[in-house]
Amino acid sequence: MKGGTQLEVNLQISATCKVQQPEMWRFLSQSFWKAVVLLTFLTGRGHAQCTTRRCLAQMLIDKEYLSQPQTENCTLRIFVSFLEYQTLSVDTKSDLLISRLRASIEWTDPDLAWNTSVYQFDEVILPVDKIWIPVLHVTNGITTEMSHASADLLACSNGTVMHNVILNAQVVCKVNLFNYPFASDECPLAIQGWSGRMGCGTELVFNDLKTILGSSGDWSTDNATLMSRRSDRNYILVSLSLKSTGPFITLVLPSLLIILADMVSFALPLDGGERNGFKVTLVLSFTMFLIILNGELPGDGECRPIARLYFCSCLILLVISMLWSIAMTQLSAGGHLFSCRRSGRPVSGNQGGGNLGGGNPEGGKAKGDDAIKAELGVDVLGGVKDDGQMLRKVVNFLEALDANMQESNRNQMFACRLDRIFFWFYVVLGSVYLIAMNLVMAEYKCAIDHFDFWY
């Protein structure tokens, strides 16, 4: 009995398990599908949040591509679609050209491309410090400072990146100052990217150049042309010219007027000292003018200003004219260039007359009254000596005075003749020299090699 009863219990349990097993499988199946639906819903919801433009930018930022895109030939082309040039100043003392450039650059970074079917945007904004940016520099510049025009850049779905940069450069430019103040010259600005010895680096491809024409102090930018010597040697050739009106009025014109005043001063008489005093004043004035001018003229260089020689020659002409005038004054007064004074003693008779004819005229004028009294025989006590003797002395005195006057007139005429000859020689030579120097300053070109920084 007990064995049969146990068998029945086991059969009953087995039947119960068989009835409950399909229900368990049904429950597990329903739970599985519910989990799958829930996970699908959650996954789909998370994917929708990451397809915004900002999430796209964050996704590209998280890649942290701060190195240059590496291609098979290790060279990346940078397209400079737009380039703007402006001259800020020209320092002729230090031979520096200070310029500002604004460039719109484009390059392709395949690692920054995205699938537009997932991210349905063609463009996205990225911060400049989160991806690689090419560096531009001026090869012949002493200093080159590159800055970003904005803190963001534009990236496209095909991997193209567009950005604007600003370059401030100080370039060594040995401007041709030989023709100062009529100077003009051309200065190159060589713009390049980084490049290694094995061909790796960047290659710049230029498209359009715009020049901001205008004046920078005494200098003006006439033109700027984009040129190249090789595929990797691109440069901007800047044409500069000095505004000559200001330097001509303040430097050249005063010197011409001083020379003209010196020429006109020959109309003053030789005697009296007015001419000599005027010429000495001109020389001192021009010397002060040169001292002031020394700080205004540009520094010495390969083609130093010929204006320095011009002003030095003007000073030499003034000094020669002054010395000539002094010499002619002495020749007109004494008949010789050197004054030889002798200590005079009271004389009478024919000796007195001879002294007046050939002696020192300055001494004769200084002692005229004493000589006349001695020759006329006037007694201090008031008596007149012998009438015949007095008459002879008067005649001798008048003859000596007439001879002295004739000698003085001959000396003056000879000095005036020499002075007139020198005047015309001075006018012709000075005019030819001044005209020739101004033509040389305006027309002659001094050659300078501006590309010695490439070797």
C-alpha cells in the first residue's frame, strides 16, 4: 500500500511539473521581449541626443587631432583663398618695413569628416585650440606674430576646414635712399608655411591678393603684387615711394634759398664790411641747419642718400664765397691780400708824401691830421713859417694824396673786376651743380639685392 501510494504521488508531481513548464517558458519569453523593447527604446533615445550640431562638434573635439593631417606624400596643401596686405610704417633708420596681413586659409583634414546621414549638417563651428591649425610666417621677417581673427573656425562634412588669421611682420627692407627725398623702391615679403627637409610640411597655394593703398607717415604704398620664384617660394612685392613734398620743402628748398641769398650778396659793396658780415651769417646759419638736419636724414645703408653730399657741397660753396669776399675786401683796400702794418713815425717833406703814396692807407687815415699839420708847417704857438716852404709842402701833400687816391681806385677796380669774374663763375658753377644734383636725386637708380635671404 505504501509503495502504491508513493508512486501515485510521484506521478501526480510529474504531471503538475509538465503542466507548469510551458507557463514558465512563456513568462521568460515575455520578459525577454520586454527587455529588448526597453533597450531598443533607450538606445534610440540616446542616439537622437547625439545628432545635434553641438554634439557633433563635441564628437570632433573629443578626437583631439592636434597634429597635422598625415598624407602619403607627407605634404599638406594650404589654400590661401584671400590675402589682404597693408603697410603700417617704414623705418628708414633701421631699414624696417612693418606690415599687416590678413589671410583666409583652407585645408582638408579627412579625420574631421562625418557621415551626413547620421549627422545631418554640412558645417559645424569648432574652437581653434582644439584642432590643428597651420602656422604661416614671413621668411625674411625679423619678427612674425600670427594671431587668430576669431576664436572659432568652420569645419565642413567633407573634412574641409576654413579659418582667418592675421600676420604682423617686421621685415628687413634696405630701401634705396640714394634719391632721397625722391626715393622709391620695392620690398618683398616672403610668406611660407612650415616645411621639413624631407618634403614633409605644408605647401601654400595663393589665389587672390588685395592691397590697402595709402600713406604711412612719409611713405605711401603704390602697389603690391603676388609673385613666386619657385613653387615653394611665394612673396608679395610691395612698391613704396616717399612723399617728396615735405622733405623737399623742409630740407632742399632752404638750402637753395641760402645759396641764392649768397649769390645776391655780391651786389653789396666790398668796402664797409657789410658783405663779409652777411656771408659769415649765412655760413653760420647753414651750419646750424646741417646740425638740425643730421637727425632728419635717414641712416647710412647700401645706397646712402646723396643728399648728404649735396648739403656738404652747399656748405663748401658758402665757405668759398665767404673767403673770397674777405680776400677781395683786403685787396680793394690795400692792394694786396695780406696786411703788413708798420709802426709809423712823424715825417715831413717829401718823405711824408712818399709815405702817403705807397704806405699803409689805414695808417695814413688814422694819422691824417698830424700829417697835414706837419706838412703845412703849422706851429703849435700859432705862427706860420716861410710862405714858400709852406706852398711846396701843400703841393707835395696834394700830389701824394692824389697818387694815393689813384692807387686806391686802381686797387678797387682790380678787386671789383676779379669779384665780377668770380661772381659769374660762382653763379654758373653753382647753378649747374645744383641742377645736376637734383636731377641725379630724381632719376638715378641704385640697385639693391632684396632677395639675399634666399640661398
